[in-house]
Amino acid sequence: MKEETMEYCFQKLNSRILSTVEHTDCDRLFETLRTIQTPTLVTGVGGSSVVAEYCAKVLRRKNKIIAQAVFPRDLLNESLTGYENVVACSYSGNNIGVRASFENKLNHYLFSANEKDGSIPLNYNMQDEEISFVSVAGTLAPMALLFLYYTDGNVALLKEILNEKFVFDSLPQSEVYEIMRGGRNTTAATILESTIVEGGIGSAVMHEKYNYCHGRCQLHTLHDSALIYLDEKSELDKLMKREFDSFYEKKAVLSGKYEDEVIDDFYMTVKSLWFLKSLAEAKGRDLSLKRVKEISEVFYTYRGGM
């Protein structure tokens, strides 16, 4: 199958998301999500790590449980005491990350377009398959279903966010990008870091804002990095943005819109994807096309042990 261009993927983004919502048995999906009432680990790799981060946040706020996003390898190397469930996020449902996530005695849930024997299905139906190296609809479509679960099926609000036209005042050019996040926008920060690296835009470094205050500013003084700042309009944000005006010459500030943290993180993730498209275009890159096909296939198709 021929890879789609970034422009085509974004042209089809909204229709693919809404088609997935329309063709998914949301009542069944939401009812199964409601059964998760005890401490839960959520796993995913690549674009699915973004879905996993958002899924954990939704479960914490909607189901009022302990839920944490981790990588599949973490389940092989850490004690699982205290946790009762694992939700593996994967479009295909058959990679070694899913296998590693389920090599334990927890209750196994699979959030996927496909089912797997022995797991509790959290299925969605993405009929218009995306053929892209960096997932766009493949990431946002399952997130949209989680958004609808959290908002009790508020399709109007989903469409409001998807239909917003984003304009960015700055598209900083650099080979090193520092992403500065707070607690409200962890999913948006995850997709920024993942896509900058996977799309070959540059090297990405993630900072938690207060952690940055303890010495991490040294990176910029040595490497002339660009800043992507996720603004939460807190007291710390006001201080940082004031200082960054003179400290970083190349920067972009992305601000939220909604008071509710889970809704706003979805909004910020959508906004971040459109920012990444604009940033890639400014650098002459196409996020949807693999640039080093041979080595990508060697790693991407690995099916051995972890």
C-alpha cells in the first residue's frame, strides 16, 4: 500500500475520526470502560503511547481510580503488586508490546481496532485505514472515543474542537526542541516529543516545568535550542514566560482553552498535531513518510523478546 502524504492525512483527519465514532459500538465500549474500577496500568508504544497517556488520565478522572501510563517493558521489570488491570493500547493489537503487557496475571483489556484471544475487548472500528508512518487519525480516533466516554457522548464538543482553525505566530527552527509541560497537558506533550523524533524534525527534550527550575536551563545555553511551551496560565507560567522572552530567541507558546483538564488536554493534543504539521512544512519535512526505509523496517518489524 502506498504511503499517504502528510497533507492528505490532515485533509482526511476529521472525517476519519468521525467515521470511527460512527462505526464503533460506543455503548459497548463505554460499558466495558466503566467496569474498570480498580488500580490499572495502561501501556502503548509510538503513537499508542499518546493514547495510553490520555486513557490513564480519563480513567483517573472518570472512573476515580489509580491509573498510570507505562511502557510494556515496565510490566516485565517492575512489581505489579497493587494493580489489578492492564489496558494495552495498540491499533493492530498484535505487536510484542501487547504480548509483553499481557505476560502477567492481571486482567487484560485491549484497546484496539482488532481483538485478541484471552483479552477483554475495548474495540473501535476505523474503516478508513490511515497509511502513515506518524499516526495522525490513528492516534486521535481512539482518543476521541475516550473523550466521548469522559464527556458522556458530547459529539458537539468533539466537533467544535476538531473544526477549530489553528494559526501559529511562531514556528521556531532548530535541531533541538525543548518541550515544557505541566500537569494538565501531559498528553499533548507526549505527542509533541514523539512526533518531533519520529518525524525527523529534530531532537526533543521533555521538561516538567518545576523540574526545569533546578538546573535544566544549561541545555539551552550550550545548544541554542528552541522552546515549545505549553501554557497553563499558572503563577509559575507567568514567571517563566516573562524570563523566556529574553532567554529563548526561538520559541512557540501553545495555550489551552477549556477549564476541564481532560477536555483541555484533548484540545491541546489536536492543537499540537496541527502545530507539528506547520512546523514540519516550514522545515520541508513530511511527517507521514518514512525517511530511512531500510533501517526503519529492521526495527519496526522486530518480533523477538524484550
